[in-house]
Amino acid sequence: MKKILKIVLIVLVLVGAIWAIYYNYSKNAEEVTTYKTVQPESKSIEQVAVATGEIKPKEEIEIKPNISGIIDKIYANEGDVLEQGQMIASIQVVPDVNSLNMAKQQIRTAKIALENETKNFNRVQYLYDQGVIAKADYDNAVNAYQQAKANVASANENYRVAESGVAPGLESYATTQIRATISGMILDIPVETGNMVQPINNFSTGTTVATMADVNKMIFEGMVDESEVGKLEEGMPLTIKIGALPEESYKGTLYFISPSGVTENGVVQFEIKANVLLDHQNFIRAGYSANAEIAIAATNNSLSLLESVIQYDEDGSPYVEVQTADGWEKKSVKLGVSDGLYVQVLSGVSEDDQVKVWNTDSKVGKEGDRRPRN
């Protein structure tokens, strides 16, 4: 029994010794957390507002017919550059039955009136030759007869127009010929030969036969966040970068800021427009996606810090932690212009301060070695 008790005591002593050694080692090896630091530096900072959008012609013209019909022939292609008045397409008129019937009725009515005026004119002329009536009555009869003949001719012409869509003698200006209304490039021809087209009227917006634009006058059209739109003014310069031409950038001038915002995904945005200064070295296609950068504030050689070292109190007040002999001291700072990476520091720190860099802390072991924390 005594032998067993001795063995138990020896085991307990050994366990206690092992625990003491482990505890002492762990305490000595306890790691101390330190942080990297940065110093404020002088930098030139430019704050920009970024708008996303696309390149568009300043003016797009939709060309539509004046009469109903079927596309008979298309003379131009998308991408063609036309002068004002050049042919784009021709229309074959499909006669309207009601219009034809009305035109025929007008002819019949005009002919009946002409027959009556002819009889009256012959009777008046006989009486005038006999010296029975005055010359004024004769002149009235002549005028009525001539007007009746003109009405018959007009009715016949109206019938031909209803049937063919072309007035006699005006073939070169006929509405069956769709012509370019401006000088520019054809961007789109949404119809094909054989398609039915309609004119603009009270019940229809009409069929677009072609869309044209002057591609030498392009604009940037995009959206900017409500937090930045209040800092924009018409006339501000822009730098425009086009996605399809990543190595190129174009200058522009802001000329329109929408007075009304639109909500997209819970964010209020405002439309802006800017003229684009083309260099004519690259062909800029309508619809290219693009971003525009607008400088809204700038500072030269101002004391600045990385945005990442700035912390904020619950009330939104910015501060940093500065290294001192006793540890870290919290200092409130006043901020100025920011470019998203660096921010101007107006007050609160000096160039000699060592400012804590958050989220880049290291562990220092008992030998003093530093290694990044995983």
C-alpha cells in the first residue's frame, strides 16, 4: 500500500513539474502585438467625380415616310455617309380603297358640274352675242365654266395621287422617295424590302425607315451620383475614357446637368451631357461605353495621409492614433480633399508623427523577431 502511495505521489510531482515548465514557457513566449506606422507626407491630390455612360451623336434623326406603302427598294446601307437629299429607299404605294372611292366620287361630281356649266356658258354666250345680256354676266359665266374644268382636272389628279402616291410633274419630289433630311451617317435601317410602313398621324408614331446622325458631333451622356452632382457646374472640363479604346482619352466640356434625378438600385443619380472633342484619328462609334472624370477639387503639396489609416468615431468625427513613448495617442484630425487613396489633412498631425496603420499588425516573439500575422 505504501509502495502504491509513493508511486502516486511521484506521478503527481512529475505532472506538476511538467505543468509548471509549460506555463513558464508559454508566458515567456507570449507574443506582443505591434503595428506598422506611416508618416504624413506632402502630396498633390485631385478629387474627381466619375460618371458612367456612353458616347452618342449629339443629334439623331429618325426618317419616316409621309404615306403608307411597302418598301420597294433600299439604296443605302448602315454606315454610309450621305448628303442631304440623297435617296435612302423608295416606297410602293398600296392604294387605300376608301381614298380611291372618294377620288372617283369627286371626279363624277366635278364632271356633272362641268356639264352644267358648259350648258350655261353656251346659253350665256348666245345671249351675249345677241346683245341681250351685259358683259359682266358673260364674264361670270366664263369664269364658272373655267373653274368647272379646273375642278375636273384637279379631281383626276387627286385620283392619280391616291392610286400611285405621286402627283404629276412632281415625281422628283414624290413622297414615295425616302431621302436623307440631313448630311451624315446612316446608323440604322430597321426595315427591309417588302416591309409595310406607316406615316406619322394622330394614331401612330410612324415607321422609322432610317436613323441618321452627324458623327462628327458626338457627346458623352452618363449618370453621376447625387453626392457629387452638387459640385458640378456647366462648362467644367472632363476627361473621357472609352472602353473600346483603352489607350485613348478625350477631352470634353460639360454642358448639361439634369435638374431631376432617377433612382437606380436605391441610389439617386443625375444625367449629365458633355461635348466630346474628337481627334479624328479613331472612328468613334455611337453607343461606345465610356467613363468621364470631372475634377471637382484639387490641392498642391498638402499634408496628406492614406485613407486607410483614418478612423471614425460613432458621431462620424475622423481621428488617427499616433505613436508616443507610452503607447498610442488618439488625435482628432480635420480632413480636406480626397482622391480615394490619399486624403488631405488640414490639422491634427504633423510630418513627424508616426501614425498607426490598421489591419497590418505584426507579432513580436520573445526573441523580438517580427513576422506577419496570418
